[in-house]
Amino acid sequence: MLVLPWRFAGIEQPSTLEPTLMMNGEFETDWTSTTLRVRYAETDQMGIVYYANFFVWFEIGRTDLCRQLGFTYEEMERQDGLYLMVAETRCRYKAPAHYDEEIVVRTRLRSVRKRVLVFAYEVYRALDPMLLAEGETIHVITDRDGRPRALPEKYRELFRVHSKAVSSRQ
Amino acid sequence: MLVLPWRFAGIEQPSTLEPTLMMNGEFETDWTSTTLRVRYAETDQMGIVYYANFFVWFEIGRTDLCRQLGFTYEEMERQDGLYLMVAETRCRYKAPAHYDEEIVVRTRLRSVRKRVLVFAYEVYRALDPMLLAEGETIHVITDRDGRPRALPEKYRELFRVHSKAVSSRQ
Amino acid sequence: MLVLPWRFAGIEQPSTLEPTLMMNGEFETDWTSTTLRVRYAETDQMGIVYYANFFVWFEIGRTDLCRQLGFTYEEMERQDGLYLMVAETRCRYKAPAHYDEEIVVRTRLRSVRKRVLVFAYEVYRALDPMLLAEGETIHVITDRDGRPRALPEKYRELFRVHSKAVSSRQ
Amino acid sequence: MLVLPWRFAGIEQPSTLEPTLMMNGEFETDWTSTTLRVRYAETDQMGIVYYANFFVWFEIGRTDLCRQLGFTYEEMERQDGLYLMVAETRCRYKAPAHYDEEIVVRTRLRSVRKRVLVFAYEVYRALDPMLLAEGETIHVITDRDGRPRALPEKYRELFRVHSKAVSSRQ
């Protein structure tokens, strides 16, 4: 299935992603960036990247944001027994991605709350750069059995260190 | 990454999917159903279905809705040169799906407009049945090169035949 | 990447899969059959099913063979703590599979030994039927930690009940 | 499904991959290397990388080998209308790969013939390095419609430039 810009369709796009996902937390981080190259396996018969794979790229962005902030999600699961359970996801597609193109995934924590994290993503074609898609994922922090847990202070502190002033968002 | 019910987290879930995707068209269809069994390949190291795979299941639901309405999406692409380009997707996760479980994907056209189709989905575990996820995808009708096209009358007529009165939605 | 018949290439195909995988066990089972429909997600930009997905179909065939023999692999993992670890796989591609085609995966246990199972597969397009691919996977029976285990008698007995006389193979 | 070393199973492994895939060509290239990091999406419920994904990694190795030899497979398809159709694949699994591990895929052209290319692969965990898997894929060069074509001289020349003396193989 194809991905495509609303603008090509001459259709007014719903204004913004914000309304339903407006969950302001204490702070948010700056963007981190990850580069990847489109795999043949990620394309479909339309000759472009299959739409579900953008969520795989979002996950790569999350993993890399953790690493750039000073910890690994792998350790968070294994050592602390904490999981970022996905509660909601969305993606808005602007333009298709193609095999062998270099892609930049930008990721940031848009909201850090006691038991909920909201990540925001932007996917660019590196060449131009051109915005291909933007999305969000909402996660609840849980233990292995799915019971909600509070974000440990050590992670909160890491997020805080890398946060920007929330007031600068406007 | 895990999927999990908001309710377990004791968090008030954003009320509804409707607001941003409110795009009422001329009519909408009733639900169609598709059954599938969870593949080992679809699980991740949390022991549950990886979150991006729900969008693959949505696509299976779309393909089956077309077939149940009297045409195949495969022919729509090949014979008419028309594509349902994905412009926006979202999914809200309620409970995880596991390997070898039987799954029911319910799909309906929630809005049919001149150049835009909105599909809605519900994913159930067949056993209970228990609602695992619900989502929506917005598609723009285009030609092979991504230029928007009007939905041909033959498809519009098929949708109309299977539509229910919009006024019955409340 | 495409899959294609050797014969179109005018090349003499290596004679048979047998030599390196020749591991005769005590007995073997008859073929079981599973039907599936090609997903859009399974295609690549050549317009055909991506080659790695045939191994996903093999796994579906294995799961179904277990079910048709009277147990589920899911229970084997969860209740008995036994795993069929993949040690070697191969696939020979004869003709491509396309989106929305109905596919039949035939699976059989080609060899049952104390700690090793060899499964054989044939993938057909249901319409003709036309052979699209054939392959084999070799599995070692282990516990959760990867230590080899002997196949429990209850499974051996199930395999035996469904076995055909090995002497009838010729 | 798990991947696992033969040696843990106390089983004598079939001696070598060579016999059925013995297709000596005019020359072969040296190894090229590609690094990747295991994605969460690539794991399954055994907590390790799903076995079919090793073939996705092989494809990444092929793409990178082309680039390191001076052309892109993407251009080969788009500009020359030539495709490397997969005719046969195999993989032997030595040890499992885990989420977030850094992986090195080594790739080389093991045989270059008029219309057939054989690629060989080795997958290592970068840390040790430890060999996780080795495999081969055989490809027939075709046009878009699957008809066999001779490898153009420009590619043959690139392969030759990067080839090592075949006699040095022993």
C-alpha cells in the first residue's frame, strides 16, 4: 500500500497530531537522530516502503534515543524488568520512501509522566532532506506481567538532564 | 514492545478515536470479518505480537472487505491502475495477542468520499471474544504515479449497496 | 529479490536436496496441508513474495502439522519447556508467488531421530496447482536454555501413529 | 523458533555446505563487511532473532557488496532492467542473535558465471566476534519478466577487479 502527501490530493489535512495525544508531562527532550538505509525486504509491490515498517523505524528511533541519553532499553528490560508497553500509535505519511535510500529518524520524548511516556518521530529522506512521515507512540511503563510501574528516578533524572525547558515549546 | 490496556495503568484514556479522524462521507459499510492465526514470526521477545503487525492485520482486513463486497484490491490495482495510498494510520492497543491464538479482524468503511476512504478496524481474540485493538487508516485514491483520482462509480456503487444508513450510526 | 525457476535459466539444476540433509530417522509422516493467502506485506518491489517469507510459511506448515497430529507447538514450548531450535534451513525456488494468491503449504516430518527432527515442505499455488518452492528445515530439540533434549515418548508416539512405512519411500 | 549450534546437540554436523552448491565460476571476490544492530522487531518469543531474518541480513550484505564494488543494485534494477532472482538459499545456524547486539555480515561473491551468481555469507556477533550463522544464495540474472540474461560486461569487469585468484582458495 502506498504512502502519499495529502497535499497532492488537494485535500486539507486535519490540522495537527496534537489534540488527542495532548498529554503534557513534566518535561520533554530534544530530538535525537538515527540513520538507516531502506532494505529491499521493507518494500512492497508498489515499489515503496510498506506502511507498517515506519513503526519499526520508530522503534529503532526509541532504542537509539535511550542509548544517546545514556542507557539501553535492552538493560531496562533485562536488569530492571521494566517494559515500555505500547498503548497507542499513529503515523501521518507525507511522501513515500524507496529501496536503498538513506533515512533519518528523529525521535524525542514529547512527554514524561509518572507512568506514561510519549515519543514523537519525524522520518526524513536524508538526501534533500524531505519529511516523509511523522508520528507518535504512547507507552505505559509496566513490569513483565503488564502491571503499571512508576518510572524509576534514575531514568527520570536522565530525561531531565537532556530535557529542554517546556516553556520553550511555543 | 508490549501492548497493554490503559485501564491496567489506572489512567484515563483519551476519550475516543473520532476527533482528528472525523471525516464523514456519504455513507459507510457494515463490518466484515476475517479470521487468522498468530504466526510465530509475528511475536517479539516480550512473548506477544509486535505492535507494527497489527497494521499488517488491518491490511488483511481491507483486502477481505473488498472481496466480501464483490471485487479484489488486486484487480483494482492491476486493471484500473488505482491505489489506496495510506495517508494516516492509528491504532489503540487494549490487550496483547499471543502465538497460535485465533484472531478476528473486523473491518468497515467508515467514510467514503470522492477521493478519500477511511477504514475502521477492531481486532478480537476469537476465544472470548476479547477486544485487543482498534484502529483506523485513511487512504487517498491515486493512480500509479500518486496523482489523486476520483473513486470510479462501479466501486462507489458496490460500497453503496453494502452501506448502512448513516443516520443509524448514533 | 525475485524467485525463479532454474529451467527458465537453461541451467541444469543441482540434482536434489537430499545429499547434505540425508538424515534418515526411524520413520517419517505423510504430508499435511495448510492454506494461506499472500499478504500485501509479503510482497517486495519486484511485485512478488520476498524470498525470506517462504521460511515464515514453512513455520506455519510446522505449526499446522503439529496441530493435525494432535498437539500444539505452543503447548510443547509452554508446558514441556521444549523448543525446536532451527539448525539448518534451505529453500529452492521454482516460480514466484503473488499478492492475493491462495497458497498451499505441504509439510511432513521427513526424519524423526532422538534429538533431531527434519521437516520437508512444498509450496504450491492453489489454482493450478503449481509447485513454487520446496525446502527443508532441521531442528534440534532443546530446553529453554538451548541444551539438547530427547524427544519425549508422547510426541514420538504421535509421530509413529501418523507415520508411513519408511520402506514405502522408494 | 530458536537457532542453535550443532555442537551443543552433540551431533556430528553434515560436513559442509559445498556439495550441492558447488558451482565454480570464473572468479570470486573477497569478503565485504556490513554492520547492523538487531531490531526489536526481529526477535521472536524465544527472545532471539527469528530465523527467517537472517535472509534479510544476507540481502543487506548483497546490497552492500554491490556498493563496495562500485555500483548499486538499485541502479542495476532501474537502469539496466536486470534482476538477481533467487533460485536457492540456505543457512546454517550456529548460535542465536539477540536484541540490540551489533552484528557483522560478511559477504562475498563465491562464483561468477555467465548467468548465475553465488553469494556466500557469514554472520558474526561483533563483540567477540562469534560466528552465528553462515549461508549461501544462488541467483539467476534475468530481465523484468524473468527471462535469463547474461551478466553485462561492466559488472563482470567490476567483479574481476575485486576478485582474488581462484587458485588461492585452497
